[in-house]
Amino acid sequence: MWKDYISSISKDFYFKSPATNAEIVQISEELNVELPKKLHELYSETNGVFDSFGCPLIWSNSQLVKDNLFFRNFADYKDIFMPFDHLLFFSDNGCGDLYGFNILNGSIQTEDIYVWNHEDDSRTWVASSLEGFIRGWITGEITT
């Protein structure tokens, strides 16, 4: 479903082998949050989505874990940014801003996607779903 959906928007992306169940479970265990259903389904089809330059549209599961742990635990960031524990990042714009789901009370309640702006620490809604984010990013409707 996800490969077909993305390919219907653009043929300029490639896919990796699916993430294993153990890799998907690792995300939940290390970050203490259940993956949103649609992101779980995407990882079951492909372990990340990449453009022709190898830049990720959707991070691999290992990058998702590594980057979320970094932002949550980097001591210097605790003094200059609001906490990152309430966001599950899965993508970036290549310029320092990150995209993620909002975590409320230990779980993701909605499909809404937010962007964290690294310059002003704002967190702004950008899409109502993973499908909307992917379409918006590929078509240029999402530019932040």
C-alpha cells in the first residue's frame, strides 16, 4: 500500500527491505511509545523511504530511534529547547527541522504531523496524516 501510494505521487523514491518485527518492537521499547498504526504499516513494507540522492523522506527505523534518543537526551539541548519527549520524529527537511507525531500521555492520540523548527523551537502543525505529509512533501505543499 505505502510503496504504491508513494510511487503514485512520484517515481523518484526508492524503498528498502521491510523492517523486521523485532526492529519495529525496538522502536516502541527504546522510545516508550507505540508507533502510530500507519507508520507501523509503512515500516512493515519498507524500512525507510529515500530520494535518488539517498536522503530520507521517512527515516529508517534505526535512524528514528537514534535521532529521537539524541534529541531527548542531549544535555545541552535541555537548556535551550523545550523537552522533546512529547514528539516522535520520523523525518527531517535536511536543514535542521524535524517532523513528528505528538505524544500525549505516553501514546500518539492523532495522526497529525508537526514540524519542530530548530531556530525558534516552535512546533507547528503541517499535516493531518502521514499520507498528507508524504504528499505535501513530495509535491512541495509542505516547505518548512
